[in-house]
Amino acid sequence: MRATKTQAERREQTRRALIAAARRLFADKGFAGTSTPEIAVAAGVTRGALYHHFADKAALFAAVVAEEHLLIAMAVNAAAAGEDEPGPIKVVLGGCYAFLDAMADPGRRRIMLVDAPAVLGPEAMAAIAGTHGLSAMVHRLDDAMEAGAIRRLPIEPLAQLLSAMVDRAAMAPEAEQADYRKAIKALVRGLKT
């Protein structure tokens, strides 16, 4: 049995430690309130190691945002897979609700909906979202249109608008979440053919 890790394994372990430490700090303190020295200390590495893996704090933040998008997409996909023979509308709604559930963490909301658009800008956010979240929304809407469950509409703008809607709902106070879910349900059902 091999006792030592390869250089590639050590690099990946350092990268993972940096992303995990940065995620905790960005969630607690925000992007602006977090420094690279404290990320390095929290990860148990040197600042040199941080800059070996990431060009700057923004690049590390982009890696955190991409990972959060992936985790949210996995939660949304798991919720859809858990449905017993759902109809296309139920799948779209289930994805919206699973997103809201995944965004219940205040730190995740801060990272994804407050800091990420300001720090990364619209182009980078669109690229990250397109890889993970938006593509799933497009797929679910396309399935619903193909099944004749919702009207045929320009799919990309519809996916963008529904994504913006659930982003806004995720920012609503907890006491208002039920009302936002009702509104989302009514709007999505309004797309029926």
C-alpha cells in the first residue's frame, strides 16, 4: 500500500483546502471583508501556495462560486430524480423549489446573489451559470415544451427570466418564502398550453 501522496494529489488537496477555507470566510465575512492572508491561515497553507493555485482573491472566489453552482445543480437534479413520474410542470417547479431550498443558507446567498454578481461581473456569472444551473433550466423547459405541457416560447430568455425570478425569491425573508413559492407556482402554471 502506498503511504505517500503524489505531487498531483498534494496539489489537489491544497486547492481543495483553499476553496473550503475561502468558502467559509466569504460566507461569513463577504468578499470585501476577507483577506488572502486569512484564507491561507484558515487553509493551513502559505500565501505563496494560495497564489500558486489562484492568480488572486477574485480567481479563488470564482472557484468558490463555480463549486457552489455545481452543488446547487446537484441538489436540483437530485430533487428532480426523487419525483415519482412527475409531469413536466412539476419538474420545472421542483427545480425552482429545490433551488430555493439550496439557497436557504445565508452564506450561500451572500456568495451567490450578493457578492458574485458584483465581483465577477455579468459575463463571468453567465458563463458559470450556463455550465451548471441555466443549462438544467433550459433542459427542463425544453422537455416541458416538447411534451406540450407549456407554450412554445423562446427558451433561453424564458430560462433567464425564471432563473432571475428564483434568485429574487431566494433573497426574500424566510417569513415570506411560502408566498414567493405560491407566486412561482402560479407563474409557471401560467405557461401551460
